[in-house]
Amino acid sequence: MRRKSDAAAAAAAAAAAAEELAEEKAQAELSVAPDLLRQVPLRGRLVTGDALYCQQALCQQIRLAQGHYLFVIKANQPELLAEVALLFDQPPPGERFATASSCRTQRDRHEVRTLTASTALAEYLAECGWAGVQQVLRLESCVAHLAGRRQGQTTRLVRHFVTSLSPQVPAHQLLRLIREHWHIENRLHYVRDVTLGEDASQVRSGAAPEALAALRNAILGLLRHHGYDNIAAALRHFAWSSGAALRLLGLLPP
């Protein structure tokens, strides 16, 4: 019984440490975002980001630089999330939304994405401090599982967004922009953070974190350059075959 309680305590401590590390990383990323944006000419460009960057100060900075933003809304902005969710769940009488949808079948998944856009909250949210807001969006993803353990099941996910892009940007283009954002997130950030272990890294002192980040980016770029799409599988392959890794680096003849 004691072993079980000790194991549970250890698991809880590990989970708390992981959560604390993730929070530290998020705050570090957020703290450098304003300086990074100042180094980029934002005029006429669109800045996309996950919920961490959905901050009034960043939205204002982007608009003052004559750029546009498109950010995910989550629970870190509870009032904004509640207002946007309520609009789409209980629209005012006569409210008309712009919509677009796309469908895609990949392996054992058939996904339908439906985007709904509205300008109804633009004036109100601007008064609340969301600079330049023009539209709020809801994206509903329905995935039908065609094979495997979950065959016959359907999963549904709803996300909300805020953007300074005007209603002249059609819903189908907004849907494409969101998909491009997630493509970057999944292809680069998730691979670097999870597959290459950046989120789990305990290295925090001196220049070591920056050096390791550069090394991870170099590895990722090298594998992509040689046509590896599944980075996790590539890492397993080269872990089992040091000769192949050396040949990839040009240190052994083909």
C-alpha cells in the first residue's frame, strides 16, 4: 500500500514539475515576443499565434505597426472566450454569419472543418481594449474514424479565434490561413518541443539553452532536407544505425 502511495506522490510531483516547466517556458516566450515583433517589418503582414499570444498589448503593437493578427482564444482570456462562444452558441435574432468548409480524408480519418465568421462583436471588443479587432471566428472540426480501434466513432473539436482582418477577407481564405498556421505548428513547433524534447529539457543556465535550440533546428533542417517527413521514425532509425547517421552527415562514404 505504501509503495502505491509513494508512486502516486512521485507521479504527482513529476506532473507538477512538468506543468511548472511548461509555464516558465510559456512566460519566457511571451516576454520576448514584443522585442521580436519590433525587429520585423509588420506592415501588410499577418501575425498568427496560439492562445499564449492572444494579449491586448500584442494586438495593439501589431496594429500600430500596420500589421494584422489572427490569434487562438482559450481559457487564458476567459471573458473574451465566453463572449465569443456565446455569440456563436446563441446568435442574436437575424444575425448572419459568413461560413466556409473543407473536407479531407487521410489514412483512417475523414475530417470536415467548418469556419464561421462574425463582425458582431467588433465594436464592443475594441472598446474592451482589443485594438483593431474586426472579426471573431469559430472553427469546428469533425473527424470520422474509418478504421482501427476507434472505427465508427466521431470526434468534435471547437476552437475560437480573434482577428484584425476585415470582412473583405472571405471565410474560405480565413480557413486557409488557420490551416497554414497549424501546419507550421505541427511541422515545426510540435516536432521541436515534443519529438526533439525541448519542453522536457532541464538545461536552463548560460548559453546552453540557445545552443541546444540551434542544434535541434539544425537536426530538423537536415532531416527535412533529406526528405524525412516522420521525424520520430527518422530519429529511431539513426539511433539504431550510427553508420547511417554518419553517412547522412557526410562523415562516411555512401
